[in-house]
Amino acid sequence: MLIAYPWLRVRNGTVLNIKLRGKISDQVKSRFSSGLSLPQLCENFVKAAYDPRVSGVYLHIETLKCGWGKIEEIRRHILDFRKSDLWRKFVVGYALEWHEKEYYLGCVCDELYAPPSAYFSMYGLTSRAMFLGGVFEKIGVEPQVQRIGKYKSAGDQLFRKNISEENREVLTTLLDNIYGNWVDKVSQAKGKSKEEIDSFINEGVYQIDKLKEDGWITDIKYDDEVYNYMNKKHARLPILGVDHNSSSIFETIFCIYHLNVKPFQVRSMLKTRLDIVEKKKLPLIDYK
């Protein structure tokens, strides 16, 4: 069942143009809400993986203001989308500014592009802690905090003026774990050793030509050049746009699709590729 004007229908070979930027909400947003929603974003990656009309994703990555848990979830769905290569799906990444989070997503794309003016800033991870003990002291307020362990530092924010050694140890351990995972995943994605990744981070100066030469990005192109390149390589692909003002990938074309993927063999193969339990019933694809 398909409800749409003929000129608004999703054609075979369509590429989704997705923009990731700013804050990403945990909550499902309504049709008229602005900003990205993690559940809807991940759900639409799955729908696009099942949809034979979608050939690939053109991923615009801008500065992200969300935690590492959300970044990891988005990255996992990008990889799952690439696994659904029954129709040879691809992901092309593009960004103007690269930090640790943006590159962590971009490195799993089949191809990664940046303009000549791209800014790479990957100097490692940091963590901040705020303490209000001095403020309360000046206004004559004495917080009553009872500690139940030296590593239980939630109350430190209220009565301390600086960070405790135990709190510093906790934050340092968390950053070490995140950084270690970042190095492992990037090295696997780019086919480089951990020593090369550490050296890349420690250099701190990133010349765009050298990044291309060393294989950190695919090529140096502007946005329109990447679009023209995809047209030539993949034979005139239609583009569907989505940005941070859309809660669903296909919302910008103002129509609703109900597509039942057939035959059963196609679903079975996709279950295997996406590591889905064989007995699980797959829902109809419903872009909304």
C-alpha cells in the first residue's frame, strides 16, 4: 500500500541525506518538534536497511552535543545499515569540523570526505566538574551531606571547593575506558595499529592533504563535489533530505509510506545479516 503523489514517491536507488548535529534527544519527538530524536533516528536506519529502494546514506556530520552512549548507538546502526548489503547499500560521510565524536561516526562510513577548509581538532578527551562549596560559604549556607563511601562523590558538588582525589580517579578511569574504546574501534575501522592512532592524536596538527595521504579521509571535496561524484558513481541517485528539524527521515517529503518487504526469503536473509533472532516478527516499514 502506497499513499503519496507520484512526484513524491521514493524511487529506486534513492540516497538519504541525513544531517547529524547538536543535541540528540532520548525522547520520541512529535511531527512538528525540532531537533533529532535518537529512537526515531535509529528506527529509520533500520527501515532504510529493509527498504530495497534505498541505496545508501549521505551522512552530514556537524558538531555533536550528546553523550558517548548515544554516539555508540548511532554508530551501531550505521554498521547495521552497511551489513544490509543485499542491495549493496553504502554510507558516505562528510563534515566541516572533526572532533573525537564526529570522527568516531565518520570512520565507519564507506567513504569519508572533507572540504579544503575542514578543521580537525582531536586532542584527547576531557571531563569537567563543578563545585559550589565556595558559593554557599559566601551566602552563609551550610549543606548537610553524609558520605557513605570515599568514591560516592555526588555530594562533593555541594560542599567542596575543589575535586577530591577519589573523584579525580573515577573520572580519569572513565576517560581512559572511553579513549581506549575509541582507539580500538577507530583502528579497526581504518585498518591501522593502535600506535598509529595514538601518534595521530598526539601530533595535534592536522593538514588536510596529509590526512588524505595517510588514509584518514577518502578525499578532499566540497559538498557539491561529493554530490556530483555520487551521481556519476551510482548513476544519478535521487536525494531525500533530513536535518535537525525533522523527526523522521522521510518527513520532509510530506507523505506516509506503508511497504511490506517481500518475499519471506528477503526478510530471512536480512535477519541473518543484521543478527536478528530468526523467530522475531519484522514489522511493516512505515515512514512517518
